[in-house]
Amino acid sequence: MSWQQYVDEHLMCDIEGIHLTAAAIIGQDGSVWAQSSTFPLFTPGEITAIVNDFAEPGSLAPTGLFLGGVKYMVIQGEPGAVIRGKKELVV
């Protein structure tokens, strides 16, 4: 199974009416291995911040996770393995 197939068939699947809006697998060097069609375009600086969070877990928490210029709140993940973000509501 390719990484793209994993994203398409496992990460983006519908489970009991719940599904992700976007997903990607990014290498530690910042290269994109696979992404959903809805994953936002991102800047090299945003990828650098993500890669740094793997080296120093929690470094994104104070500032947030940015993808495509959009800020996401960092939520529970697996330090050094998974970073999860949730789009913040603007009131």
C-alpha cells in the first residue's frame, strides 16, 4: 500500500459519520509523502515549524500550528510521532 492510498482510504475515510477534513504525511526532511486533495498549500516556514515540533515536542503549542496561513490549535498528539491540530473558531 502506498502512503497516498493510506491517506485516501484510511485517514480520510468516514467512520460513523465522522471524518477528517484534510490529512498529510510529511517526512522529517519536510517532503510531502502523501496528502489529501483538501490539504492546504503550506510554506517552507510552516513545515520547518512542524519538523521542529518533532525534535522539541510542544514547541508549537504556544504559537499554534499554521498551514496555508491558517492557524490551528495544537491538540493531543503523540510526542515525536503525531501532531494534531484543530481549526480555531474566529468569533
